Amino acid sequence: MQRRTFLGMLGAACVGASLPAGAEAAGKEFKGYPGSKGVLFDATRCIGCRKCEAACNKVNKLPEPEKKFDDLSVLDNKRRTDAKTFTVVNKYGGPKNPVFRKSQCNHCLEPACASACFVKAFKKLPNGAVVYDESVCVGCRYCMVACPFEVPTYEYDEPLTPRVMKCTMCAPRLAEGKLPGCVEDCPKEALVFGEREELITIARERIRRNPDRYVHHIYGENEMGGTSWMYLSGVPFNEIGMREDLGTKSAPELTAGALAAVPMVAGLWPVLLGGIYAVSKRNSKIADEEREEAVKNALAKASAEAEKTLSDALEKADVANKRKIEVEVKKAVEEALAPKEEEVAENSEKEES
């Protein structure tokens, strides 16, 4: 690819990406799908038994934890969800009047994870669940940064096929007409599953009948534009580890300007990668040619040096052979002349006598 061609493609992508990005990027308000399902958690009914954790582990076929689910000593330490644990129960308050709160994905009506994902690996389903498609995920982990509840986690111990992991509200079970595993196994009905609007009605009725028992607020009804997982509590929500600074605007509404740039990133991505690939291929080709030339020169030099070494060796061998022959000839001459010298010496002695 020539530099001019690459810059032309880049400019075309920029123009195309600058077009309107759609309803979400424009900050259009969305109040959920009609008949969307959800879950209401009542902290005044939760006893911290961890049955919901065990059910979640079983339904999602997750690895067994180090400590068994009937070991309640884990409640003494604050925990969060991870790649192998989609839901956790934490204990708050003193030993005499503890309060328990279940944590998992809140399944926002307009999920921050989905709005931050430029490949649409996250999607809000009409039934209320926020699901994840690992086949399109590029592992950027923007979803983890975007989530105000710090829910999505990453499989860092999977070097080949890492995924982003989180609660799916048991979406496969919902498709079969079943309850989420945690809701089904809760012994105190601290979890209620149903249509979101009906759950809000139930929550308001509980507050009306027991005004001294509850904080007069349904957490998740409006937070971050609303969530499908909502909470009732007898103590202020910040006392059970929940944020009260989120406001009522949804993630796409808050990040409309930033989201408008997402299609640009998605549009430029193939062009940028293509340009980088072309440049790297060209550099690789040049490097290969230089490597071949260097090898050729090295072989030629080595060959010349080898020939010179051989010639020198042969020349030295010739000199050595000549010297050896001379020595041998001299020795032979000396041996041949030795008897004659003895005979002359004997004759001389006879003549003198």
C-alpha cells in the first residue's frame, strides 16, 4: 500500500464516521422494554444464608469456592464478584443487628457496559437481562471501566480465550420459563422475580405498609436511568455499600458526546489496522531483502577466506614437502658417500704404512 492510498482511505473513513451515530449516541431517553422482567431484593428479609450464591454457582456451572457455601465466616470480609463468582452476599453493621446485601449485575435499562462496547459484545434483552457475546469481544475491557457498580470481571488466568464474566440474570433459564437460580432457592423470599413495573408496585406497597421498616426509596428505580435489579433497605443504602451519587441519567445520556466518536473508532479500526499491516509487511520485506543480502555477502566473504586459507595451506604444504624431499635427498647422498669415504681412508692408511 502506498502512503497516498493509505491516507486517502483514512480520510474517507473519517468522513463516513462523522455521520450521526444513532439514537443512543444522541442521548435519546429509553425507559426499558414493555413487560421487561427484573428482581427486587429486600435487605430486611435477607439472613445471609448464601443459598443464592450456591444456586448461582450450580446454575452457571462455576468452579467450587475454597470455602463451602455453608461456611458463613466469609461474611466477615467484604467481597466482590469475580470471574468465578457472579454473586456475593456481604454483611454490614454490628454483630447485634447485621444487615445483608446481595451483589450482582444490576442489569441497567441502558447498560453502561453496552454503551462503552464498540463491538456490541453486550446487549440488553427485552426480557430484562444484559448478556454478553464472547465471540465478538476484543478484550478491551472498556465495559469494566464504564460500569458504575464495578461488576464485569475478566478471566486473567485464561491466556488463550479470556472472557468478561458477570451475572446474566440466568437468561437461558428465563428463555425456558424458569426463575433465576438465586430467586428460586431463596428461603426467605428476599428475592422476588417479575415484571419490573409490578416489582415497583410491590416495593411501594411494602414501604406504605411498613413506613418505619424501610427507607422510603426504591434503589434502582431511577439510578443510572433505572435498573432491572432493584433494592429495598431498612438502613441508608450507603451503609450497605451502595453508591448514592449516581444520579438518574443513563450512561448513554451522560456520555453522548463520547459515544458519538465510537463509530469513528469502529470505522477507522480496519483502516488503521490495514495501514499498519501494510507498513509492517513492507518493513518485513525490506528486512528480508537486507537479511538475504547480508547472508550472501557473508557467504561470499567466508568463501574467499576459505579459498585463501586453503591456498596458504597448500603453499605451506608444498614448502614443507620440498624441505622434506631435500632432507631425504641429502640424507641419501650422505649415506651413499659414506662407504667411499671409509674406503679412501683405508687406502690412505695402507699407503702410509
